[in-house]
Amino acid sequence: MSKRDTKRDILQAAKAVFASKGYEASTLEDIAEKAGVRKALIFYYYPSKESLFLEAWNESIDELENTLFRELADESVYIRKLKKLFRGYIDFVMSRREVMKLIEIDRVRIMDGPQDGDEWGRFRLRYNRFLQKIEELIEEGKEKKALPSDISTKATAKLLAQMMGMGALEENITLERIIRIILSGMALEPERILL
Amino acid sequence: MSKRDTKRDILQAAKAVFASKGYEASTLEDIAEKAGVRKALIFYYYPSKESLFLEAWNESIDELENTLFRELADESVYIRKLKKLFRGYIDFVMSRREVMKLIEIDRVRIMDGPQDGDEWGRFRLRYNRFLQKIEELIEEGKEKKALPSDISTKATAKLLAQMMGMGALEENITLERIIRIILSGMALEPERILL
DNA sequence: CAAATAATTTACCAAACGGTCAAATAATTC
DNA sequence: GAATTATTTGACCGTTTGGTAAATTATTTG
């Protein structure tokens, strides 16, 4: 009979509630109920609602990032890298849509502000590091002549991240069709990457 | 000395606050203060916070939609239609970014649910009508052989709406570059449409 | 097994919030 | 100008919320 990990139960419950209602409309009572504890216990493990949300946010982006990029390091052929990236993403969305929801449901509000200086600064930093990862991948493609040299790295990264955020609401078949359009726009052949 | 339109003042203040903080974190006290009235007065003009938000939401989508589609009716050459659409959009974002913010900051939470049945049903209906408009435009392009016949209307509409939503946060130069990528992906020549 | 420590719950708090209603003020009507 | 109507405000309400502290229970340690 395995021992309960209460802190993790609370965090998982929090992720589910934040993903469903967004941060502002989520109550600690809801989270506690879902975790099967009383609300005050949340404060034994987490100093505040916000810090709970920060951990949920960071873990979610970590999870997405690890899934997308972890296995690309083994790959040296750029097209194969992209293949793994998009395949990995499609699979990820199917089983972990909640992650995309947690990020997207609050992303615009969080990202609408300066790099730091307010309560959302750390949240923005984390998301920006994710964007940076995508930019690096695009830069790599340009260096390897697999992508047009005149394509804007930043704009492409932003578009890809935005497309990925659509995983919060869209069906996989729609996502695949959208990815096809974007890949074409990046001067790639969708058929070689998606199937 | 023109007469004050208090109801409109309240609605405009509400739009600004909702666009900045999102619905859930916006308080009627904040809105009243911004409008220069006392909170109770909001209830003289609007039955509830939610109905105030619904009006702000609908007016914002109306404004976006009118700006995008109003002048396309005069145009019969499809490429010129698109030119007007994207030009109009870029100009709109420059002067009315608050509209995009108001929609995007709450869109994922609102759209994450069935067509009707809950408090957000009417909000979804309105946004879906906007999506429908984009779909019709794409269908028109396919009929006129200006777009590939095998392109998915739904996926393309969703991608375009998502791209437009990026106007909430992105600079115009980034938006233009993103539009280029998408237009290429739609088998169009960006230079003929953007400049 | 008792003491110490960790985990959990109960009970409570102040502040905040959407909303209500009567009173006050302003504008309009005759 | 008085009466009526419209608009605005002040005062208040009940509920909810993030959070706190003490009490209780469970687990660990020696």
C-alpha cells in the first residue's frame, strides 16, 4: 500500500482546476476538494495561491518542453528533427491536452506586460525561455539551409508557439491541417514531416 | 457643451478594464472609477457584471468584424479582397489593440465548452459567427480557384483567427512576417497581398 | 512506548466582491 | 415653479475568498 504524496496530489488537483477555470476563477476550496484535503492544508505545502500557480505553470511548460525537445538531441538530420518535433507534439496533445489548456487559458493575460516588475514577471520569463528554444531550433534550420535564410526567426517561433497553443481547444485532425499550412509557409514539404 | 452619455462611458471603461485584467480579475469598482461614477450606477444601466461583459465582447467582435469585412463587399477580385482584409487588419491592430486584447485575454476560457448550455454559450456563439465569416471568405477563394481546392477551410479559418488574435500582444512588424508565412502556406504570394 | 515531529483539520479572520435599496440630486415636463 | 421622472450616490448586504493560528491526529524517532 503506497504512501500518499499529498503535496503532489495538491499540485495535480491545482493543475486540473487552473486548466479548467483559469487562475483568477479558481478557488483554493475547489483545489482542496479535488485533492481530497481541507483548504488550509494547501498552505502547509505552498505559501500562497500564486506560488502554487507558479509551480503548476513551470511544471506544465517543463513537461511540454521536455516532450518536444528531449529526443531531438539524438537527431542530426534537420528534417527528421522536425518530424520528431511535430509528431511528438501531436501525440502530446492527445494525451496531455490539460497542459496546453493550463498555459493557454492564462497566457495572454500573463504575457501582456513588461519582462519583469510585476507579479507575473517570473511566469513570463519561463514562457519566454520556451519561445527561445523554438527560436534556436529555427536558427539551426537556417544554418543547415533546411529553412529559407530570409525567414524571420522570431515571427516563425511565435507562430509555432501560437499554433501549439491551439492544442488547448482544437482536435488533432485540425491541428495537423494547420501544421501543414505552416510547414508549407516555411517552405517545407508537409508530407515529409507529418507522414 | 455636449451631454454626457453615461451608459457608453461605463461600457468604454469596462472594455478597457476587461481588456487589461480579463473578466474574472476585473472589478466593478475599477470600472466605475475609470468611468468616473460610483459602482451602484453600473447596475442602473446594466443588470449584471456578466451582461456588461457580454455587451463589451459583442461590440468588440462587431468592431473587428466590421473593420475586416465591411469594405470587401465592393471587391470582386479575390486577391484584392485579401489585400484589403490583411491591410485593414494591420491598420486596425495599430489603433485598436485593446479590442484584440479584450477578446484574446478571455477567449480560451470562454471557448472551452459546448456550444451552449452554460453561462458562456452566448459568448461562444458570437465568436463562432466570426469564424464562420472567415470560413466563407476561404470558401469563396476556393470557388474562384484563388486558393488550393484541397486546403481545409476550417483549419485555415482557425489559423487565421488565431493569427489575428496575436494582434493582442505582437508588434505589427512581427504580425506582417507571420502573415507572410501563412499566405505562403496558403499557396499565395505574400508580396502581392502585403505590399 | 513516550516524546517529538509532521501532517491535517477546525475554526476563525478581514477584506473583497457583486449586488440591493432608499435617499439625494439633477433633469424634464406641464 | 412645482411635480414628475431620471439619474446618481451612499449605505448596506450576504457570500466568498485567501489566508492564519490553534487544536487534533498521524507518523517518526530514540
